[in-house]
Amino acid sequence: MRFLDLILKKRDGESLSAEEISFIIQEYNKENIPDYQMSALLMAIFFQGLNNKETSAFTAALAESGEVLDFSSLGKIVADKHSSGGVGDKVTLVLAPLVAAAEVPVAKISGRGLGFTGGTIDKLESIPGFSANLTIKRFSELVSQNNLAIMAQTDRLTPAEGKLYALRDVTGTIENISLIAASIMSKKIAAGAGAILLDVKTGRGAFMQSKEKAFHLAETMVRIGKEMGKRVVSVVTDMSQPLGFAVGNILEVKEALSVLKGEGPQEVEQLCLFLGGLILALVGKVRDPEEGQEELARLLKSGVALEKFKQMVAFQGGKLEYLENTDLFPKASYIEPIKAPKSGYLREIDALRVGRVAVLLGAGRSVKGEKIDPSVGVLLTHKVGDSVEEGEILAFLHGNKEDTLSASVKELTNAFLIVDERVEPPPLIHGVVPPFPS
């Protein structure tokens, strides 16, 4: 078949067959299709869309473009979790060991931060010695041995997806629900998990800023997963303000540790228990998510989840003394307070602005491969709905670069909106897709 004919077919609004989609992905992965032709097809898809069958075929072809992991020898359903990205989202650092402590294996392949969203791998690698660059063999061994491993993305899994994403990033074809869903789900399926929890963020600090688009993405990914024989549930959660108080790699590791010790922000603990309860119900460990939440709350309180996190860090080369004494972590040279200009109630803490400040300070990347500073970031002292007095500290800015300090302080100050009327905080969870049980 001729690739040009397939471009014309999709341009004119016709459907591509599974065979044609498989041909497209295979040939592009072999570099038999030039970028200019694939760009034309992506733009045709962007405007014409993919129907349900095409989206599933696209996902399967991407998943099969490299190695596909198989954990069936464990005799247990392996779980995985994906977040669509946000500001201060340290959920994986708590949720993964918490679920593993309940004897549900967790095999997690995570990414690095890009743009205003933080990356799980960057946070873990801020622990001295920790290595996320595992071989697939070692990754599988750790899941079998410890019920838990978190590794960085590898070119051996879904290589075609990596190439396509890079092309979409420079051709204006990122924001298409079908392509986003296929990109995410292909990686989850290739990673070998039988049960997948999807945390789709919505709000100012999320890629899906509207709830309507967030639910559309959630529904699309659940449908794809079920068609491929996976147990899947998606939760749409709030990202209008940062999650928790800490934004920045070391700051978030410290906050995650405080949650694992039962001393962290209630919203982070609440979200982790809610998501974990769904995972335990999804794999059949408990009768319903509520029972799962109760079990996980017990494991959190007993310290078992914290020990599981420490085991994972030790197995992957991290120095445990930093977890035992967090004062050992490097600290920022400058800590600047941000003060309330007036008394009133916090109506808004703009997560997007806070995320941009973190990048400006060096906690995130503007381009792939850029070196990050693990010690910088933002530490909030209040949340939306809190009352504040004029001059009261709203946040601390942690920075090392004096030349960015002034601009960072100004941008962070503008992230807060104070009003005279009392404000209700936003809901943490907007909905579950499908409603559990399904």
C-alpha cells in the first residue's frame, strides 16, 4: 500500500483499517516514512479525528512497536498508575508503596518533568544514589522481589510512540484526544500491568484545563484499556491549585515522606487513599473501594507503607540516611517569603503560575534534557478558602539563582487572589470513570 493514499484517505474523512494503521506505525518506526509525510497524516488526524476502532488500533500498533512486558508468572495482577501531570503532584511517591504494602505488585514506568509539570523520576533522583535507569530485566526482578519498582521510560518500550510524540510536539498536533489517549495507553499496555488507574487532572495547572475535555480523555482511555483486556478505572481530579504545599523535587520528596509518616497534608493523603482503594478493588483484593481505603489507612498508620518506600529506594541505590534525616538534603541559598497584600480569603492559587515559577527557579525544564536544580521550588503555607491577614506569609520561594529571584517573586505574588467574601475550596475529586463498580 502507498502511504500517500493513506494520507489522502484520512484527509478526506475516511476511516483507516487496523491493517493500514499497523502498516503506518511499523514503517514509520523502521524510518521508511519521512517526517514530512507523517506530519501530513498527523495533521489530517488532528482535524478529521479517529473513531473508536481507529484509536484502539493506533494504541495497539504503538504498544507492539517494541517490547511488551509480561508479569503473568507472578500469579498476581500487577497494577500501574498514570497521572496526566500537574503541579505539586507527588502522588506516585505515596500511592505506589502504599498499594505495594497491601501485597499488590506495582510496576511503574514514569517520566521526567517537562514544562510546568513535575516528573516522578526527577523527584526520586533528587534522593542521592537513586537510579531509575533500570534494565527491563532488573525492573521485572524488583517487581517480583519487592512488589514495587519505578523506572524511567526506555526506548525498548513503545519506540514508535516516542518518535511520534516528538513529531507531534513540533507540528502542532499534541492536543487531540485520540492521539493523547493512544500515547498514554500504549505505554501502559506495553508495561505489562493488568490493572491500570488513570488520574486525569483538570484545572489551571493541568493539560486538560476544562472538565469536559478531562472526562472525554478519561472515558476514551478506559474504553481502550477494556478493549485490550485490561482492568481500568479513571479518576478526574482537581489541579486548579497545586496539590499539597510543596512544589519542587526535594521539597516534594520531603512532603511525600511526611504523608507516609501520617503527618502530611490531608488532601494528599485523602487522594492517595481514594486512588489506592480503587486499585485494590480493581484487582479484587477487596470487595469495594471503601474497604480498600480502610486497609490502606491502616497500612499508612502502621508505618508499613513508609518501610516499603524505603525498601524501594534502597533496592534502587538510594541512600536511606537522607530519608531518615531530611536535613541532609541540599537547601536553596535564598528563601524569600511572599506576603499577603491585604486581609481576606484566598480565592485562587494559580497552579499554572506556581508551576512556571518552579521552572524559572530551575526545578523544571523548558526543553528536554535540561539540567534541573533539585533544591529549588515553592512551599505554600495556605490553600484556597483559607483566611489570611495583611502581611501574613502565603508562601516561601526557594531559589539559588539571584538573577531570576526578582522575576520569580513577582510571578509568584501574582498567583494569589485574595477577596473579601468567604470562599469554598474546590473539590479534590470531580468524578470516577466508569462509576465503581462497573
